[in-house]
Amino acid sequence: MDRRRNARVWVQLPVNVWGVDAFGQAFSLPAMVTSLSATGVVVQGVRRRMRIGDSVDLRMGDHKGQFRLIWIGEMSEMGLERIDGNSFLPASPIARFAQSAASC
């Protein structure tokens, strides 16, 4: 049984990720959101050494938000939790559609 608090929707959304890696180097990279929920996203394609708890910003078009790194997976995959209330997730029409679809 899945223990997730929120429904998750599988997507392929291009985003730009920027932050500071584990070596203190600033970066800005294109990546892909592969999954989203009301509270976070899974991102693939960030090939930087990161630490759990690091903050990163995501931008999708004109929408942006701040996230905290919760887990790091294989193949440059990472789970991010939304930390600012004005994240692009609730503002984005795609996210609203995805949240509606997840409840079906």
C-alpha cells in the first residue's frame, strides 16, 4: 500500500533548476519534472552533487518556486518538497489539471 499523503501524477515537464551544489558552486540546469503532487516534485537530469536539505529553485515558463531536497535517487533523480507557498505548482494550470486527474 502506498503511504503517500498526496496523489502523484506522472508527467514530463521541462524546467530549469538552479541552486548551489555540495561544493558551493552555483548552477542553473535544464531538467525534467517526471512526477508531481500537491506538495512536491520528482526531477530528473540534475547532474550535480547535492545534499539532503539543500534548497533549489525551479522555473517552468513564468512560474517559479523554491524546494527542499528530500531524497536522491539513481540516474540523477531527486525528490523535492515545496517550501514556499507561492510555488509554481498551485499557480500552474498544468498542476491544477494534474491534481484533478490524480483524484479520479
